[in-house]
Amino acid sequence: MDYLCSRLLDIDIVETLVNFWNSTGVVASGWENYVMLAISFILFYLAIVKKFEPLLLLPIAFGMFIINIPGAREILFATPDPEIGEKGGLLYFLYQGVDLVIFPPLIFLGIGAMTDFGPMIANPKSILLGAAAQIGIFVTFIGAILLGFNVLEAASIAIIGGADGPTAIYVTTKLADALLPAIAIAAYSYMALIPAIQPPIMKLLTTKKERAIRMEQLRTVSKKEKIIFPIMVTLVVGLILPSSLPLLGMLMLGNLMKESGVVDRLSKTAQNELMNIITIMLGIVVGAKAYGPTFLQAKTLGIIALGLIAFCIATASGVLFGKLMCKLTKGKINPLIGAAGVSAVPMAARVAQKVGQETDPENYLLMHAMGPNVAGVIGSAVAAGVLLAFFA
């Protein structure tokens, strides 16, 4: 007891408290961390209260939140170093799924297993709407070059216009890895905020009469057509753009598993367990890359702004092409479904349905909007293949 007391007396309490204070994250934090914490709270609100695609936004918001808690980044993203016994942080290892381009193709596998290409097959004209929405990618590519980004950076920024997070991650990892945090955050955030971003653009570019157009019921697509479609698309696009196969191939494999009807267990796993697991991990690590001191920089904020412009142009291009098709078909196509040409499935299609029903509550556009929506998924993968074929 005497020995313990003597040892305690040897301790400099003031120095110990100072050392403890210096070891906390508060000392090392900057104002940028607190700005990002505030932004994460806004995203929590949008996900939980407004229900803006919470499956995406909630993990992203939490990743952004946890990484900006002072001192957390050094623990969560610690790099393995066997020489000093450092085993590495949790998010360091989860991020390898992004860095090694594992997560994006697996996400496409799940999307394919959940997607019904029937509406697009029944109305082939909807492919044109999906293609029109990809204009945002190429317009933004030119704009980014004019603003001083190099070709590889411009291509990576432009792909945000496809409103497809996995595609954006895939392309950026191949072309401009240093921009991955900003581009991934922008792509997934804009996907989640589709219900807030798209409706004003759709209403601005269409008249009340156009939004009220009711479209004819689609024909029934046979099982044979649905089985042949993913095989033929993979073959044709693969021969022309092999660089698109990691994404497009996984998309079509998932769809083939669904439509063939012979591997229900695999299809359901891809749709549910696999998709949910990858979404959680991908959302957290994407959000965790929004670390205040490195994220709040002029170049990063410029990328965020360009990504929003790309997304808005893609939405507007789809709607305007929908208006053109409406004129050519003498009012048989509702221009709103053109906005679904961005590849966020099925979010964009649901927004088209919602905006249409604000004008006519009995107007059901969802299945018609799913045509250009799934065409947009294929279109973004093809656009990614084109960019990689030219610049990788």
C-alpha cells in the first residue's frame, strides 16, 4: 500500500491531464470537420425525416459523420504496418472493395437481378430516351476540360451525369483515382437526392397538358424475349466495347438469373442479401471519404458543382427528347418519362410517376418510365465503356 501511494505521488497530475487532453481528437480537429459533421446531420434529416432514398443516404451520412469525429480517421483508416504491429483500420479494409473495383460490379449484379427489362423491350423507343439522358455526361466532359481539368479527370467528373454511383466509382478508379472521394460522394448524393433535384427541372420544361398525357398500356413481353435479351446485349456490346463488360456483364448475369427461373436461390441472394451487404459497406466508405480537411477544397467543391450540372443536364436532355418524341408521336408519349433516362433505378422512374400524378392522380407512368430508366442503366455502362476505350 505504501509502495502504491509513493508511486501515485511520483505522477505529475498536471502533466498527465495535459497529455490526455493532447491525445484527444478535439485538439487535432479543424473547422472543416465540424462543417462536415453539420452536413452529415442534414443528410440524416433528409434520409430519416424526408425519406430521400434512405438505403443510400443513411449509410453515406453515417460514414461522413463518423469519419469527421475528431481523431476517428486515424483509427478507422489506419494503414496496416506489420513492423510496428499495426493491423489496419476497419474502413481501410472495407475501402479495398472500392479501390480494387470489387463493389461496383457486384452492385450491378444485384441491380440486374432486380430489374425487369420488359418495359424497354415492349417499347424499344424508350432506349432513345435512355440514350438522350447520357448527353449530360458528354456535355460536362467538355465543360470540365474548359475549366482546366485534364482529360482523365474530365471523363471521371462527367460520368456523374449518368446518376450511377457504381459506374462513377468504376470509371474514376481506372482514370483519376485521386478524385474518387469527391466523385463517389457527388454521384451517390445526387442519386439519393433525385426526389429533390429532378421535379423542378421536369416541371420547368413541360406544360401541365404534357404532364397529364396518358400512355397506352404496354404489350406483354414473353419469357423467351426476356431470356434472349441479356445474352444478346452482352454479346453485341461486349464485341464493340469490351471495357464495359465488368459492369454490363454483371448486370446482364443478374438479369439472366432472374428471368431464367432456374436459379431462384442465386437470384434472390443477389437481390437481397448480397445487394444489402454491399450497399451498407459501399455507403459507409463513400461517406467516410468526405473528411473535412481534404474534402473542403476548391477543386473538390468544383467537382461537386460540375456533378450537379451534369445531373441537371442529363435530366433536362431526357425531358427535352421526350418532348420531341411527344410531338413526333402526336401526343402519345409523356415527356416526363424522359427524366427517368438517368440510370438511378427505380428512383428516377418513381419520380416521373409522382410528378405525373401531381397533375393527374389517376395517371400511371411507372412502367412506362421503367423503360428509359433501365435503358439508362445500360447507357451509363456503355458510356463508361466508351470513356475507358478512349482514355484508359
